[in-house]
Amino acid sequence: MFGPLIIKSAKSKADKTGSWRIKSKPQFLQKNCIACRMCLLVCPEGCIQGKEKNTYMANYDYCKGCSLCAQVCPKADIVMIEEEGEEKK
């Protein structure tokens, strides 16, 4: 038995979904990160990048603000912040 095959469309990079955010976005504090990769693994958009401690960040062009990354962070190094007017496009 095989698991599901997940395929992203060829144009997914052009479909910036960040404008779907309603209220908040994650802020990576980059102080207590242990590079566990939980945020990266749980992100439904695959928009979190980083390789070492305190280097992880979200690409806001694709981040929908679901807060899953903040919820799974074992060090509480990700907080959700209010979206600011002009910054949100």
C-alpha cells in the first residue's frame, strides 16, 4: 500500500497566497530556535525556510497566517503578530 502522492502545480510559485491572510502572520523571534524543523514540516504552504538554529523564517508572499508553526514550536520562538495595513498586499 502506498501513501498519497502530493504534487504541486507547475504554477504554484506564481500563485502568491499571502494576500489571503486576514489578521496575523508569524514572527520568528530567532532567539531560542533549536532547528527542530517542526514549523517547516507543519506548514501547509511550504513557505518556511531555514537550516540552522535561529535562521528560520516565513515567506509572507505565500504565508496564509494559519498559526500552525507557532502552535507546534517547542520553544515558543514563533509568535503571531497583527498584520499592518500597508505591509499586507
